[in-house]
Amino acid sequence: MASEIIARRHENLRRAFLDLSDAALESRFQESESRLHILQRLGAMRQFDVYNKLKTHNVLNIVTDGAGNYSLKVEVFRNAQEAIKRSIELEDSPESINAVYVTGEPTQLRSAYRNYFNDPVDFVNLLQ
């Protein structure tokens, strides 16, 4: 939906949701945003800028506090077993929205998980 909204607003293209008017598409997106808080989560992603913390075995965890604010926590581990065990523990935590184990060289991780590590300000601004 987000891609289609951007395409319609900024590129004058219509590729998906052809049965929906622009207003109906935006309304449906807002309904999803109210449930999923996607834009708020993307805002939390941009808070993480300490790339040198990344190692070979990492757990990326999106968490929420009691006030509904999101942030990204990164934990590093010596081996895959510890990281996988921790990601499973975090998934069971009520504060954890999404915990994922990622492995690889730090530069590769930054590229593979761009949505976590690159600043999504332009994307969010386009949608807003």
C-alpha cells in the first residue's frame, strides 16, 4: 500500500489496488497504520546508528515501552546457539515486538537489513 501511495502521489502512476480511489487507499493504509504502527517502528529504526556494535551473531529486537514508543535494541553474541536462544526468549517477552537473529559480516548486515540501519526519514516523509 505504501509503495502504491508514493507512486500515485509522486510519480502519477497507478499499479496496484486499481479498484480503490486515492482517498480509499490512503484510508486503508491509515487503518493498517493504526493497528501495526509501521511508521512509528521505522522511526525507531533510525535511532540505531552505532554500526560498530554489530558482530557476526546479532539479535535485532524492536521493543515498546508502556507509553507505546518503539526502539531498536541490538545484542551481540559469540555464537549462533546463544543468539538463537536469546531471540526465542525475546519473542516471548511482552515488550518485544519482533526479535530476529541475523548473522554475517557487519558491512553485509547493514546492506541486507537496510530497513533497520538506513535512515528511513525520506520514506516516512513521502508517506506523511
